[in-house]
Amino acid sequence: MDGQRDWLDWAVELQALGQAGEAYANNAFDLERYARVRELAGWMAARLAGERPARIAGLFCNEKGYQTPKLDSRAAVVKEGKILLVQENDGRWALPGGWVDVDRSVGENAVKETLEEAGYRVRASRLVALLDRRLHNPGPSPYGIIKAFVLCELLGGGFEKNPETLDSRFFGPDELPQLALSKTTPEQVRMCLQAAADPGWVVRFD
């Protein structure tokens, strides 16, 4: 598995180099070479993921300009020492959240995702952490991802049927269900609970 992750890391780096090269090259020959680098990186990632190259190219090689990490917001909503989790369609659980929309701030996105996935209205109050996914969450990713954990104040609401999640509930630190570890780990849940209990919490970052 570590060897496979090495290969994916190399494919990610090659893709980023090709993307940057396409953005800054000023002649047709270099543009052609950088496009080929991106194509080969996409094939490498597809082979590792067991996916069709065309699908990976659409996800992995579709951006322009200098490549930067994607931003993932996760809402930490705490009530009476318990934290809100949503049940994914595969049955596992995670903090509500997802990719930050281009027209929303991190806080706004955490609020939106909590309403859509968990059914609760919240107000973003404090930033808990900015973490590099590679250092904290298992499983390979074709992107660099920065995870923003946002402490949110509960205003009201309740779960409603939706296409993204099966349920939402509050869990104590000693009663956590099976988590979708690529999105939320037990350590991240405990970190958010600690931040909620500590008004002087210092934001963690990598």
C-alpha cells in the first residue's frame, strides 16, 4: 500500500508540473510536451485507482493555471458534549461538510453543508484547525486537500431526507460509530470536542 501511495504521489506531482507548464509555457513545442506529461500522469492515476483513464482525466487533469490544494470544510456542531455526525450513503459517518464552493467563504460553506446534509441550522463561530489531509486521513487522493474544521453554534432544525446522507445524530466521544476515515477520523472528532470546551483554543495547522 505504501508503494502504491508513492506512485500516486508521483502522479500527482507530475500532473501539477504539467499543469503549471501549460500555464506558463510560451511555445507550441513545450505546450505539447506538458500536455503529454499530464496525460501520462492521468494514466498512472487511473491504473492505480482501477478506473477508466477518461474518468480520471476529467477529475484529475481538468484544471488550468498553477495547481493549488482543494479546500474541504467540516462543521463541528456540539450539543451537551456530543458532536453532530452525518451518515454517508455507504453507512459510515462523518462530520458534515464538503468542497468549499467558489462563491462561499469557509464559514458559509460549513453552514450550508450542515443544513443540506444534517438538516440543522447553525452559525459558524470559530476556526478549529487547518489540516493537510495527507498527514491525518488514510487513503490516497489525486488532489492536495486542506481540511478546515469550523466550530458552529446550533440554532435549530432536524434531519430531513436528502440525496447525500441517510441520517444525522449527536454522538459522545466514547460512542462513535464507524467513521468514513478519509473524511473524518476519531482524532479529528476529539479535537473538535476539545475546541468546543476551550474558549482559549489555539487554531491548529500544518
